[in-house]
Amino acid sequence: MNEKIKKKITLEAEDIDREVLKNFVDYLSTGEIRLEGKNVMSMLRLAQQHLVSHLACACLKFIGENLDIDTFKDLLSLAFESDNDDLKWQCFIYAYKNGEENNFLALLDSEEISEEGKRFLRWGIQCSESSIEPYLSDDGQRIIKLRKKNSITEEAFDVLKQMNKECRISGFDIGKGEKIVSPVINPISILRKAQKLVSFLNLSFIKFMGENFEISTSKNLLQCVFDSKNDDLNWRCLIYAFNNSKEKDLLTLLNSEEISEEGKRFLQLGIQCNKFGIEPSLSDDELRMIKLSSIKLQPNLIEGINVLKQMNKKFTITNLKLFGPHLTDKDLKNLVSVFQNLDRLSLHMLKETTIPSTWLKSLKEIDCVFCSALTSIDAPNAEKIDCKICSALTSIDAPNAEKIDCFSCSDLTSIDAPNAEKITIKNCYKLKSLTVAENCKIIGDIPKECEVVYVPRK
């Protein structure tokens, strides 16, 4: 991982043949590779050790294309001895393709194959019987292709669980040219008839689900999600209910016998969110976030606060985006009573002079835009601060911040960020004091009269 970050490779010969090392270096400089049976394992080892993914993929494909029953036995033994998931996957593909061959089935009784290896072979045979096809994608991802819609049986589901535990499946190919890659996900087409697969669901699938959610399939899918007790999936449903709160088809779900009472209460919560300007959303990095509009919330603050309490009780919200030109100090105190520990806060057009101290103690990221009355930010645990056009802001004290951006904060006079690695300053002409870490990268137009102090990073 360190080599990937530094974009620099350090080669140590160890027990690698010099000719193999030469081929490896040639590949790095020309992109051309000469693979053959006697060097492919060493090339794969180098490629995986130094994170050269394209070369590793080429090696794995070469190995898979040249396997026969004799070399397969050796590869299976090596895969388990080295605990190499990619080699195990090639064995798995071979087992899938040859599971009905007599000479392959004879391996299940062979003393040359360990019990662990035999169990692995049986999984491959079971996948062939269930139309679950393992393959290696062009970019080296370990993919399962579901060849028949709704083909996942209980037995096949157990095999998938074991495969993922052993090899870390990268994703599913759901057909029609749609492939979702990430650690074990499930297509909508099998979700309703294989509800146990919900236990595999993660953010990549959830994002896919959110983009492909339709009323026509939503009843069974929604109830499956509710039954899963998966907070990320439930959050997607809340977003869906918020965005479609006025649609007749959604409202009919509230009277459907296919949706549980708990599910109906959840949908009703999404509809209430729309009424009070409480928008459930997802950040760019897929974290649950609430966007609050003070224009809608303020006239119905008590009811809105009750809705927020319900949401926070279920999901523990740590990411808040607040559009606040109409919020008073009392309103902010009410919000603080709901959200005690925020990690991220985005404020737009706040008219108050300070950010509530309860929030400042826990915040990791702060984003302030057009907060014309805000005078100071004292954030002991913030790692990232971004301020734009905060005309009354005079000081930022952020001892643990690594990155600070300030744009057009015309009254800003001091920034104390002794651990900052990067500071961007633009149109902050009154800045007089700037304290940052040694080797901090400073970008922008620092006023000539500003004193810049570099201190050892703690």
C-alpha cells in the first residue's frame, strides 16, 4: 500500500530468479510481458507484492487458461499453503468448469487432495449445479455471475457465504451488462426470493438499489428491507419515501397488507420529513446525512423536532447540513438536544454568532457558507474546516485540523492550526497571524503583513 501511495517500487531480489526480475522491470517500463509456465508464479508473486494489478491479472488469466487436471492439483495445494485468494479463485473456476468430468470427480477420493481442498471442490460443483458462475473480470475482480434469474437456493446461498469467507468475492454480475463490484452484493432480481441474501448487502448495492427503485417492485422489496434490520437499506427507503411522498402509488403502500405495520410507520416518517423540510440524504462518501431547511422547519418546530428525534433514535445521525437564515438561538438549542454528537456539520446562511459548543466539541468536519454573523470557530477536534464568505469571522482555532480552506472571509485575522498540512487562503486581506505545522503547504494570497509561524507537528 505504501508503494501505491508513493508511486515508487523497491525491489529486493531474495529468492526471485534474475531473469524473472528482468522481465518484471521490462514490464514496468514497456508494458509488455513474456509469461510461461516456469516464470508465471514468480511474476504473480512480484506483481501482488508490489501492487502491479494489471500484471497480476495477466498472470492469473495465464494460469487459468493453462490448467489441466495434473497442474490443478499442484495449484490447489499451493493456493491453500500460501493462503492466496486469487489462486483459490482460479481453482474454483476450474472446479466449476470441470465438475462433471469423471477424472475431476475422482479427485474427491484422492489422498493427494486435503480435506480442505475437497470441500472447496464440492463448492465449485455445487455452483455448476445452481448456475452460479465464478469468473475473473478483465481488471482482476473476483465475480459471481448469476446465470438464471432467481436461481439462488438455500444450499447455493450457503455456498456463496463460504466462498466469500474463503476468497472475498468482489461482486456480482447481474446480467444485461450491469456489474456491481464491491465486497459481496446482491441483485434486486434475486432479493425477493432469497431474503437471507440481505445479510450480504452493503453500500454499493444500496446505492444501486436507490437508483433502480420502482413502485412496481417496491412492495416485496420494501418488506424484505424492513425485515433485514439493515440501517443503510432502511435509510434508502426513507429517502425514497421523502422523494415520493406525494405519489399516489406510494400512498397506497400505507394500506397494503404486504407491508408490516412497522414498515408503514417508517414510510409515514418519510412523508412527515417532506412536510417539515427534513431531507434524509447521503453524502458523497455514502454516509447518512440530514438536510434541514429552516424555512419549512421553523414554523412547525415542535413537530419537526419530534420527527428528528424519531430518526436519530433509529439511525444515530452524525452528519447534518443546515440551511439556517430563519433559525434563532432557541431553535439551535432544540436541535442540539436532538443531535448531541455530530461528526460533520455544514451551515449555510446561519445568522447566529457562534456554532453551539456541544457540536464544536465533537465535530470532525465543518463547512460554513454565507454565515454572515459567525465571529469565531473554536473546534478542538475538527480535522477539516471550510469557510466561504463568512464576513464577520475573525478567528479559527483548530489544534487538530489537517486541512483548512478560507475564501473571502474579509474580517479573518488569525488561524491557529499547529497540525495543518494544507491551508488555502483567498481574499482574506486582514489575516495577521497564521500558525501551521512544519512543511505545511500554503496555497493562495497570504497578506504581506501576516506573520506565518511553523511549529513541530504534534
